[in-house]
Amino acid sequence: MPLAVVPTPIGNLEDITLRALRYLREADLVACEDTRRTGRLLAHFEIKKDLLPYHEHNEERLATELAERARTERIALVSDAGTPLVSDPGYRLVSACIEAGVKVEVLPGPSALVTALAVSGLPSDTFTFLGFLPRKGRERTELLARIFEERSTFVIYESPHRIAKTLTELPAEAPVAVCRELTKLHEEVYRGTAAQAAGQFSGPVKGEIVLVVRGGTTATKTTLEDAVERARGYVAGGESPSRAAARAARETGFKKGEVYDRVARG
């Protein structure tokens, strides 16, 4: 039997898929973060199943046991909301199933990460998901430094109590989208600079927040020669000149043809 990784709505219950409902109805056991929350979801769709608490505090202990049970039972893994494993438990169970030779099926479905990225209006061809930032310390400092330096779009999960602080630590002119209560009744998407957003959210804030930031806006301006050298490095690593030029162009903002012509000439 395969382990089924089943996404659930991040707010609007209409977002659950027909396939997800079928897998939940056919499951012998549903492993979930919070049995009460998942129980309410299943009850809404008139599904009654055995529920097993599976969360960050017990997943290391239960992963091997559940992987063995998945050989003969239909086990569905859900999180409180969205797609399991994305800043939610599940990695250890999926890894244990793969190691044990148990098939894993991951259903497509709701994800706050993808929803926020799509609605942000920021470039999505290259993005980096940082999950929840550490509250303090060197690791937080290093992750924030990446946003200053890397030309990528960053997606961050943030607490409503810390969103103002995080915004003030970003480059002031960095384009951001603060996505609050996605798919819910009071959904809000605020777009502007980090400095503008910090002012907008300086007071009390409620709800679940996904912060999308365009990084690299304060980095030293890249020259065409920098882009060509980057492409040559990718070629040295085994990529074709065309693919290397396209990658370097995407990362630096130059046209692929400009970079490719220089790379092709050697």
C-alpha cells in the first residue's frame, strides 16, 4: 500500500480536491498534527476515520512504525492546513517509507507558499522558501543577509506578532507582498516596499501571514561581464552554453542573447 500525502485547505474548505476526499475516505488511518482540527475537517465532509497524532514531538519515534504499517494499510498523512512537509511534519515518515521500499503518493493541492508567490506580483521564475525565520541569532542574521544579496524572490512564513520587526530588518526599498489570511474571508494582500509595509503593519496584526520579498535590490550592480563569467562557470560545470547563458541571464537581468554571444565566442 502507498503512503498518501494529502494536502488540505489553508482556509477555504472548497479548495479540497475530489481526489483528496477519495483518499481520505479510503484510508485505514489518518496521521495528522491535531486530531481535533482534522476531525472537524473530516466531519464537515462526513468522513469518519481513525486518527493518529503525528507531529514534531513524536514523528521521529513514529516514522518507522508507520512506514511498516503502510505496507499493509492505507495511511493518509495530513497537516493542519496546506501540503504536509512544507514547514510541517512528514519528512521523516516519507524518508522512512522510501527507505523501506514503500511507495509514496503525493497529491497536488493547497499550499500557502504557492498561493502567496502567485498573488504577490513578484518574479517567480527563481524563488527561495525560507519557512519560519529563526527569532534571533546568527542564523537569522545570515538568512536576512541573503535577501540583501541574492537576486531571487524569497517566501517567508511569519507570525503576526513579528511581521513588523521582520519588515524593518529588510532592505527599505525591497518590493514585498504581505499576504494575510489567504483564501479566508478577510484575505488581504499588501504590496509595496518593505518600509511602506512596516508602516502599514506597525500596529496589532491578526491572522496567518506569508511574506514575499524580492531580494538582491541593494546588491552591487552586475555588469554584462559578470553575467558572462557566471555563464562560463556553469559551462565549466557541465552545462551547455545555451543553458548556461539562459541561467546566467535570468539571474542577472541581462538578455540571454547578449550573454550567449560572448560565451560562444570564448
